[in-house]
Amino acid sequence: MRPGRPFHVGALIFCIAFGARAEPRDAAAAETLFREARELMKAGKYADACPKLRASQDLDPGVGTLLNLGECYEKAGLLASAWASFVEAEGEAQKAGDTKRSALAHARAEKLASKLPRLTIQVPESSRVEGLVVKRGDVVVAESSWGSAIPVDPGSVTVSASAPGRATWKKSVEVGAGGETIVVPALEPGTPASEPEGPVTAPDVQVTRDTAPKTHSSTQKTLGLVAVGLGVVGVGVGSYFGLRARSKWDDAKAHCTRATSGCDPTGMDLGDQAGSAADVSTIALAAGGVLVAGGLVLWLTAPSASPERAARLGIGMSPAGVSVRGTY
């Protein structure tokens, strides 16, 4: 661990208590890292040696590695990390029945205890709201630790506080030998990120009713327009087949004569086609007429959405077809 980088003792103690290890045991890799770290320490390169010792301990835990790690941290100026390593070494040595190493680790930890920089995070009752989360760096500070002087490595430490519906508060301090105390203030009300910070101006468009709640009037008018539109389609289909029926009948007459009082096979076939087209035309025109009439009734009988607006419906006929226009 490099000098100046804060080490969070709370996180380390948690790992010690539950025996958490990031890596499975690998004695060969652990021994290689241990030897490399010892060479770096002899060269005075503690910032490079300490991470290797930490990795060696994670791969294959040992009291000897912890003692060397504590010494490395101490030489690098990371007193809180060194103290935590010696405390862990003392506990592991006691479990193994190694009284000599246990006494050594205890003595080293006691020597550092009075020199430890400590950070106290005060959270007054007035600042405690539901869902409050206090962090030291990236580590959540448990409520039971609020107000306690927790050992930290010297250097810059950032404390933050957040809660639902509140603005996040942060403060950074330089922790030295004398220690520091940070008081978490009452968090200011915050605006949810999903809400816009200022008024939003809608674009200038011709149709603005889409942003307003739908009313019974607009629904009925919409249904009326749909019915009229379908009716117009029906009328168009009926007109097409009517014209087709006339054309087929005209063609059939050329194959029918009064002299024989009958039609040849082609004339009879064309006559059948004319009759079928006439039937489709009749049905489509009837259905279209009913839909147009019903749509007009729905449109004209719908209550007005605003007294200043009047319903207007226009139907136009042209050689190209039938058109419908409506405003409300």
C-alpha cells in the first residue's frame, strides 16, 4: 500500500473476524511474493513491498507474514495499518499456541497504539434521519462507530453522508498525528434526480391536447372520425366495384344479340362478373354509408371540450375520391 493512501481498519477487522480471504490458498505463489517483498524491504521500497506481503497473506495466511506486513506498514508510515496487522498477528499466534510470537505482536501493537492518528465522526441527533448512510471513503461507517475515535492512516480522508430525499454531503480532511473530528450536519432536502431542475417549455406545435388528460368529448370525437374514415373507405370500395360492374356489363352486351335472344359463352362470363361486382358494390356502399352516418352522429353529438371551440367537420368530393376534415 502506497504512502498517503488511507487504509480502512474497520474493513480489515471485519475480514479478520470472519476469516475472509479474497484468494484460495496457494503456498507457492505466497512464498514467492513473500520473498520478493523481503527483498524490496531491504532496499527500502516499502510502498512496493507492502502490497506483495498483503497478497501473500491472502494466498496463504501465516503469523510470520503478518508480522512482516506490520513492520512494512510501520516503515511506510501507515501506522493504523501496521497496528491492525500486529493485532491480527497476536490473535493468530494465540490460536496456534505460539506464545513467543504472540508476545512480540502484542508489544509492537502497544508501541503504536499511542501514536495512531484517529478520526472521530460525530452524528448529532438532529442530523440522524431515516436511511442515513455515513461513509469514510468507500467504507460504510456503522452507527455503532459514530462518535468513536477510529485509527486511520495519516493523509486525506473523505467523509460523506446521504439519505433518501436529501442532498449528499461530503467533507475531506487531512488526518495527522493529533487526529481529527468531523461533525455530520443535517442534510438539506434534495431534489430527486428524475425531476427537472427548472420549468420545461413545451415546443410550439399545433396539437397540444395530447399533453392534457383525455376527456369523454375527445374520445367520442375520435371514435366519430374513425367511423367516418372507415365509411369513406367503404364508399370508395363500393364506387370502384360499381364502375367495374358497369364496365363488365358494357363488354358483355357486345357478345349478346337480339336476333338470337341470348349471349355467347364470353358474354355470359362477363355478365356473371358484372353481377358479382355489382353485389360487392352494393354491400360496400351500404356499409360505408352506415359508418359515415354513425360517425357524423358521434362527432356532432359529442359535448364541446371548450366553450370557445366549436366542432367543425367537412366532407369533400372530387374525381380522386372523398376527403374528410375535422377540427375541435
